[in-house]
Amino acid sequence: MIPVIALVGRPNVGKSTMFNRLTRSRDAIVANYAGLTRDRKYGEGKIGDQRFMLVDTGGISGEEEGIDTLMAQQSLQAIDEADVVLFMVSSRDGLTAADHIIAKQLRQRGKKTYLVANKVDGMDPDMAVMPFYELGLGEVFATTATHGRGVKSMMESVLAEL
Ligand code: GDP
Ligand code: MG
């Protein structure tokens, strides 16, 4: 069985862009606005000799009312089915209240989670990751999904621990 990795986070942080880069797929629709990818999307990726299955999700806005509706059902399902979660946040936006809520949900579900600060382009990556350490999810990986910066080394770290 190849490992299953779910991409989770608020809409518009770059999940589908990351999915497309890692799977070289056009299957996931990259939206210029939030929340377009509604269905789960699966794709196979490969880093070195290691294959993995990636799951794109529509995202969790963190703006829904109530904890039960906070995560879209399909995102919850993707998390439960995955071996690990890549929790993506936006360096452009900084740490948001929704990120805090999602982090709490992930911790409650007890799923191995890697925190990925995307959109570090035009920023010092060491500075860009700093605010997200507050989430207490360990190392924060800096990426630019649109150009691929930091993506391979982040994935190598994730796959090395599987
Ligand atoms: P999703 O809603 O989380 O799936 O986000 P998308 O992948 O659809 O991306 C939302 C927007 O952010 C699109 O306009 C992307 O081109 C843009 N985007 C994604 N990754 C990056 C990045 O690393 N840097 C910048 N500047 N923009 C990005
Ligand atoms: Mg998307």
C-alpha cells in the first residue's frame, strides 16, 4: 500500500496548486477565488523512488458556524482516510483564527500532521514560517507551490518519516 497524504487548510492557501505540482495533474481545479474545488481529488505522485497518493480537498473555511460544520464533510473524510495530513497555511495572510481552529481539529483527530507555510515568494522564508510555530505542530515547512520552491525537500521530510 502506498501512503495516502491529504492536503487540508483554508480555501485559497494553495492546496490545489500543490496537488497539481506534486501529481503533475490538471485534475484539481486551481481557483482564483476560494472554495471552488468541492470534490475530493486523488492523484499519484512520486519523489525519488517513493510513490504516494495525494488527496486534494475543498478546504475548510473556518467561518462556518459551529464546530461540527467547521470542516467540510469531504475534508474530514479525507483526513480520516489519510496516513498523514499536510496542513497548509498562507504566509501572505499570516496566522488566522481559522488556522487555529483547524489545528485544534487536527490535533483532536490525532492524525500525523505537517504544517506547510505556502506563498513564501517575495518573503524571507525563515521569517515567513515564524508566526505558525505558535500552532504547536512542530517544524513549519516553507513552500511556494506556484514555483515549486521548498516542495521537494518538504515532501522528502514527510516521506522519510512514513
Ligand atoms: P486552494 O483553494 O487552497 O486549493 O488554493 P489554490 O491552489 O486554488 O490557489 C489559490 C490562489 O493562490 C491561486 O491564484 C494560486 O495561483 C495562488 N497560489 C498558490 N500557491 C501560491 C504560492 O506559492 N505563491 C503565490 N504567490 N500564489 C500562490
Ligand atoms: Mg482547491
